[in-house]
Amino acid sequence: MSLRMFHMVFIAVSVILAAFVAAWAVQQYQAVHAIGYAMTAALSLAAGGSLIAYGAAFQRKTREL
């Protein structure tokens, strides 16, 4: 496995982790209604979106390697 492919796999795993954290935080917010859980969900979704954008940019940049 090349370093480029390892980087892409690591980004994908990070996106999945961010999605699971967001889902957990939403579930906790529905149960407890603490604002911290809502903020965690929003930040996790933002991080996941940013990671997706970063992964696409990285793939475009390293396509010819």
C-alpha cells in the first residue's frame, strides 16, 4: 500500500469516525438536552465535511504521482 493510498484510507476512517461521533452526540442531545452535545454534533459534522473536502483536494493534487 502506497503512502498516498494509506493517507486516503486514513481520511476515510476519520470521516466515518466523525459521523459516528455526530450520531452519538445527537442521540445524547435528544436524551439529555444539554447544549454541549448539540455543539459536539455540529462540530463533528463540520469536521467530517472538511475532511471530505480535504480528501478530494488531496486526491486531485496527487493524482499524477
